[in-house]
Amino acid sequence: MSIDESALAQLRSTLAADDYQLAVADSDGQVRVSITAGPAACEDCLVPKPLMRGVLHQALGVPEDAITLIYPGED
């Protein structure tokens, strides 16, 4: 897996502007991405999961179906 650290940093910065944090963990070609909300997070600012998976696919360099995406409030 070849993560584009610059693209990932830009995505983190974009999310942080709306008080969200992004954590990425990879294991054997599978990637777990957690987005958590801070107290001032804009609930309407997160794009739908399919769109976010496409953005993450570009930044992480893995197929979209290899990305487990966890949004705020999900376990």
C-alpha cells in the first residue's frame, strides 16, 4: 500500500476545519479509517460514505472495498 501522505494530510486538515479527526490503521491490505467528531463538529459537513470512500481510495492507494470506514457514532 502506498499512502499519499500529502493527500492524507490535506484531508485531515479539511476535516479538522469542521472539528473532525481522521485515524488510519492498516493490516494485510485492509484499511480501517475512523472519523471522530469534536464538540464543535458540523453534523452536516461530512459527505456520504460512498463519496468519502472514493476520496480515501485516492489518498490511500487501496481499493474502495478494502476500506472500512467508521463515522462518528458508529462502533
